[in-house]
Amino acid sequence: MPELCRFKGMIIRIYAEDDLRHHKPHVHVKYGEDEISLSLDGEVIAGKMPAKNIRLVQLWLTLRADEVRTAWDRIVNDMPPGKIEPLKWEEL
């Protein structure tokens, strides 16, 4: 599963093969033992994670919306999604 970004101990990955299960474009986030799937609009689809971490990923999804959408479109078309910048201190 291609990695898009890492920040604050979280790893954000993307893959399209899981689209049939979740029925919408989404990312997977791992933080320690916790894992969640978030739609590109920030909705928690599955899993659990501390609320503060979910909010940080939701902020990242909002600030990087165009890049994340491009990564999704690329992966659906069997292309590498590329990397996306993590949140910066001044964006928090």
C-alpha cells in the first residue's frame, strides 16, 4: 500500500483495491496499534484512533485536498500516487 505521508507518528496510506469495501475514495491511517479509514472529505469510515489524531488527519485532508484527490485519481489509474507534504507547525 503506497504511503502518502507521515507526521505526528501517523502513517497515511492509500490504495484503490479497497474501494469496493468502503464505496468511496479514502485513505488509511495507522497510529501505533490504532488504524482508521477516512474518506477524502474526512468522514471516519472504519476503525478507531484518538480523536485528536483524527482531527489532525482531517485538517491535513482539508489543506491538501487537491493533492490527495490527485493521488487517488493516480492510484485508481495504476500510477504511483506520489508523496504529499505533512502538516506544518504553522498550519496547526
